[in-house]
Amino acid sequence: MTGLSHLAPGNFSNMPSTVAIITRTRNRPLLLQRAIQSVLRQNYPNWIHVIVNDGGDPQAVKTLVESHDVAYARRLIVITHPNSLGMEAASNAGIRASQSDYLLIHDDDDSLEPDFLKKTVEYLDNPPWPQISGVVSFTNRIDEIIDGNTVHETGRSLFKKLGECIRIDDVALLNPFPPISFLFARKVLDEIGLYDDKLPVLGDWDFNLRFIMRYDIGVIKEPLANYHHRPTIKQGQMGNSVHAQSDLHAFYDTLVRNRFLRMMPSNYIGMLMLQNRHINLLERLYKHPVIGRCIRLWSRWVNPSIPMNLP
């Protein structure tokens, strides 16, 4: 059963484009508070925030959002699932409950810089190429630890340096950007569908693969999004799935690759996924100080014209 809060969408008539920000959460009020503040401090006002409480304590969410009632100014929808339906089902519920031109999946443990919506909406309103229907920004990876009711940052770095536009083969190799950095046009869902709610992890990668097969994704080379990691938490609700459920990630990584290799209309991207995974392994072997030298020695024995000082 799903229930909407008493707060309703605001009036967007005076703005050219609207954004629905979907936040899925479950019993993490400490992190949800940060996510709410991340949304409320945006310099672009034309958004609706949809919080999907996926099987968590409804009173904790109610208390938290009511403390921000004035700041939200009727730009909030709360959906409550009595039992958890999973991350991707929660995303889909938030998408279905909202209307907007653009969509952003804002996990409850991530955050945005104040100009994220302003700059990404401006980009998609006037894209440099007509096939572009999504945009990502550079992303900070922020490592942190939790001490009681306090979150402490322990390190910060650029998550991944991206080019001018996202390449299909980069997405085929490994998901190159987190959901928090990706704003995309809602209209693409009519063609590629929603998130796969059968995937407990890597649903964003599966979605990005289907997206990049049909549309291009531009890049804003500014770190406007923050991807928060808690690598020391190996289990429990406060951990990241990439750290706390690494075995599950490895299992579904293979299943997603198998899926695309089997799909005839997308067999080209499946081959890229397979090829790039092998290339990635070979590159790592080639850079190894001992194994790499052995490879070069063998290559030179096969073909004496190959120099030993190749990088």
C-alpha cells in the first residue's frame, strides 16, 4: 500500500523546465537529512522532491520532512511502502508518482552542489547535439565514517574524469557515473522503460546501458555532485551496497553482461562489454612490473622487431 503525504506539487507555470528528484530511503534519517538539505539548497527552484520510504519507519520520515515544511513550499511528495520492494521498485514508484520534464535519482546518502540543477537543466534545455537526452557532471567521491549521529569526511577525490560525451564502450566496460550525477529527460522512458525492479543491485548500470543504446549523454566538467562512500562499513543499512554487498555486485555484474550478450538487437554492446572486460584485464597485466616484462619478452621473441621499451 502506498500513501502520499499532505504536501502536494507546487506551481511550476513560471519556469521552462521541471525536475523530479527521486530519493529512496529506508531507516537512515541521519543520511536522509543531508539529502533533504542537498535538495533544498539548489539554486534552481523548479523541482519536486519525491521521497520513497521503502519499508522504513514512517514516523521518522514524517517527523523529518515536517521540520522542513516551510522550505519545501509544497514541492514534496512522500510515498510509504509498508514492506521494502527494493531500490529499483522504489525509484519506479517515485517516477510514476511525479510529473516533470527531467528526472534525477538522488540516493539518500548522496548530495548535490547548489548549482547542479541550474547547470544541468540549462544544458539539457539547449543541448549541443539533438540526440543528447541526458547529462552528467563530474562527481566528487567523498569517503566518510559515521560516529554516532555524526558523519565525518575522511577523504575527497574526483570519482572519474570523463570526456565531452559519454562513450558506449565506457558504459559497457563499467558504469562510469553514479545516479546522483545524471539528469535525464523523462520522455526517454517511453522507449527504454523504467528501472529493472528484479535487480537488487546494478539497476542503474542496466538502465544506463539501455539509455546509451538509444541516446547520447553529455558531460559538464565541473564536480557538481557528491558520491558518498563508507568503505569501512561492510554490512548493515548504513553501508554502501558496493562495499557492504560486494559479492552481490559481482554476481549481478555477470548476469547483466549475459543479458546484453543474449539480446540480438543489442549484441554489439554485449560484444563491447565482453571485449572491454578482457582489455581491462590485459591492460592491468601489461602494467604489472613482472608480468608486463614477461609479456614484452615473449612478444619480442615472437617478433624481434618489437622494442622492449614500449610503455
